[in-house]
Amino acid sequence: MLWLWAAVMVALTAIYAWATFAFGLRFSNLTYRGVLTNGPYRFTRHPAYLSKNLFWWTSTLPFIVTNGSLTDAVRNTVLLGVVSGIYYWRARTEEAHLLGEDAKYREYHAWMAQNALITGTFGRLLAMLPKGTK
């Protein structure tokens, strides 16, 4: 089981590195860097944020504590949930800006909503729900 956990950690780190390197020399520049549709960006709109957050959740397992304290487990889980929420808010903010300013991003966003491994799958599952349950 430990080997599987370690393999997941390595895979998530590799995805994060892949998402970072897909930007090339522009990866650390926080200004507009263009729309990426290659590398891991063809599977999900935010592979760096997703892999980073999954790594944190998987590596820390905040709900498991060695002292058996429910308070510690809840606190750890809530705090990491807040961090993940900040990344979710950041991704939504970036998307709102790009959707309002960039026609190429609007095209990419629409394509990803239908075809992306993660968002496309969730979108298709939500579409199967009866009306009024969404």
C-alpha cells in the first residue's frame, strides 16, 4: 500500500511539473501568458492547481491524526479545505477574467466543458441528473 501511495505522490508531482513546463520560459510571469491547450491543459483547465491540491490532500491525509483527536482531524481538514478553496477561487477568478477578455480562451473553455477528462466527465454526469436536482 505504501508503494501505491508513493506512486501517486510521484505522479502528482510529475503532473505539476508538466503543467509548469508547458508554459516554457513564461511560467513564473503572472501577467497574461496566452492560452495553453497542450500538455496537461488538454485534460483539465487547471492541472497545476489540481495536482498541487491533490498532492497536499494525499500527502497529509489531514483527517488522519496520530493522537486520535477528532478536534485535530477536523481542524486539519478544515484548514486544508480553506487552502483548496483559495485555489478554487483563484481559478474561477482567472477564468472570469479570461472569459471576458480572450476569444481564444472562450473557445478553449467551451471545448473543455464538453471534452476534458475532468470537467467534461463531471459535466456529462450532471447532464444526466433529472431536472431540478442540479
